[in-house]
Amino acid sequence: MAENKNILKQLKKLLLIKEELHPLLFDNNGIMFEEKRKKFLELTDFIIKKSLRTIKDYEIEDIILVGSSASYFYSIWSDFDVKIILNLDKNKAVGTNFSKFLKVLNNSFYCVSTRFRVDKRFVDLKFGHDENYVMGNYSILHNKWNIHPRNDFDMSEITPKRLIKMFYNIQALAYEKFSEIKSDNGIFSFEEIEKAKRLYSYYLSADEKVRADVDKGLADFLTFKLIRKMKYLNNVVDFERQTTNDALSLREEKRP
């Protein structure tokens, strides 16, 4: 019962579309306050210099604010999600392993262990390569909107009852899929690791749906946000990391 009350509490926040952009970040014209922009640039410069100090031939294409704080779905205490858009096309060492390299980079000491705050809000700094954040994408580097957020959604069919049903259906499916992933004394085979990756990808499919059609994908997007608010995604992320580490260990063992 307490959990249901907490879900409803989170839903009320999610379904409340603000009339103005985040007042701590943007002025009445939708432009980021210069002092905040400079602070974000200082933080990203620190991470770039520390994390990429041994990497050659890289280009910073953009530094963007995404997530709730770059949309009209924010709460006043929302985290600030900042992505450093990295281009390594000229780096032959990374080659086609760019996604795996980004995962390692974002799990590095500086990205995982360093905690930044702006106006007492946590700044989640990550490297990325996808600029298509269709719910809101503000270029901190170029001081303009790449994709301006919307607050004109038709919310008549996005009811708490519908989102709660979707929420529990996704959880039920996830637990079913978790039960199918087996280990041998805590060690996962390559086949089981692939199952874990597919499960992890399923949780991220809400992003794909909302990118394909923002209006039709809105319910999936909000359900996914609810899952994150309720911390269920943490279990999936931790499990996927564990199986990925096991995959690396298995590769080491198979080397002659």
C-alpha cells in the first residue's frame, strides 16, 4: 500500500507539465543564464581533461543539457543531465568499438566517483554520441536549443491508471525475463549475458519510441521515467554491468 501511494505521488509530479522552463537555468526567453552555462562548461572541461588525457584525435561536437531539466516535465529539484557529445571518427584505435568505449569511459573513476552540484542539484555528467534527445536538447556549448521542448501535449489519454498498468506490466515481464537468466556458480555464459543485454535494451526502448513519434511515445516515455523514479532500473543496470564484467573475464580466460 505504501509503495502504491509513492507511485501515485511520483505520477502526480510526472504528469504536471510546467508552463515555463526551469527557472534556475533559463530566462524568460528560454536562454540559459550565462553564469550557469559557464559553470556547466567548467565542470565538463574538468571531466574532459581528466578522462581523455591519454586519448588522441577526439573532437567535442557539443555539450548539451537533456532530461527533465531541459523539458517542461522537471521538478524544482530535478538533476541536471549533461552529455558531452564525443566524436572519435579519426581515432583508429577505437574504430567500431565506440559504444563499448563510451561505456568504459562513463564507468571511469572521474565519471562515476566525482560528484558535481550546481545550485545544490546533482549534475549527472556523461559522454555520449547521440544528440537526438527529442524531449529537449539545449546546447550549452553553443548557447541555443538544438531541439526545443514542448508543453502542448494532449494529456487526455495519459492517465495515472494507464501508466500504473504499464508500469506493473513492464515489471512483471522484467522479473519473468530475470528468472530465465541462469548462472553456473555465479558465472554467466555468453548466451546468458546476451539475454541480460536484451533485457537492458528493452528498458531503453522507450527512448526509441518517443524519438519515432513524440506524441505516440509519450506514455512509454513517462512510464520509463516512473520506473527510474522508483529505482527499478537500478537493478537492471547493476545486473547488466555484472554480466558485462563476466563477459570480459570469459574473454580473458579464453586467451591462449
